[in-house]
Amino acid sequence: MDTKYNLAGQFIRFAIVGAVNTLLDFAILNLLSWATGIYEGNGIIPLNVISFTVAVVNSYFLNKAWAFKDRASEEQGKKFTLFLIVSVIGAIINTATVRIVSTNIDPMFGLSQELWLNAAKVIATGLSLVWNFIGYKVFVFKK
């Protein structure tokens, strides 16, 4: 199979896995925000870390099995460690973006603070998506 089609298919599978994990991430963040009444400020940091972490663990298994089709059983501890390192950097990018946008930029377009948090999360998700794909492709599931 042509390499560019293989890469395109891989990215499409990665994007689908990402969509599933994004829905999971958003659902958990919104549930935690609703339960605690926290929608901005430093209190949003642990809530975002929790939601992002759950999505990342799910992401490892879906990306390994389907997006990158990694069937190798050797070096799984090393791969998971590299996956976590890439993901932690992604979490930092994601959480910093959510914190900065939801707290330091007033809601735009007539959005409530609750919806502005979700807008911040969309921006953060886009940035961490690019970082994570490159990191997983180059460092974790390289062939």
C-alpha cells in the first residue's frame, strides 16, 4: 500500500479515536464542573486533569489496537511510558490552554462562562491533538 494512503488512513483512525476520547473528556469535564460549580480559575485545573487523564488511558488502548495497529508485544512497558510522557505534555498544553482562555479571556460571542469553558476546551483539544499525533507517531508507535 502506498505510504501516503497508509499515513492518511492512520491519521483518520487517529482522528476517530480522538473524537471518541474528546467526547469522553468533554463529558467528564462538564460533569465535574456541574457537580462542583467550578467553571474557571485554578479550580478548573484538577477537573481538567482528571477528564484528560481518563481520555488518555482510553486513547492508549484504542490507538495501540486500531489507529496505529501496534501488534508488537515487546517493549510494552517502554511504549506505555513514552505514551504517558507524550500525553503528559499534551495534558500540559491542553490544561494551560483551558486555564488561560477560560480565565484570562472574557467570554465572546455572547457565550455564558459555562459555554466559554467548552470553547476553551475546543481550542485546547486542537492544540493537543496535533502534538499527540506527532508524538505518538514519532516516539511511541513508530515502525
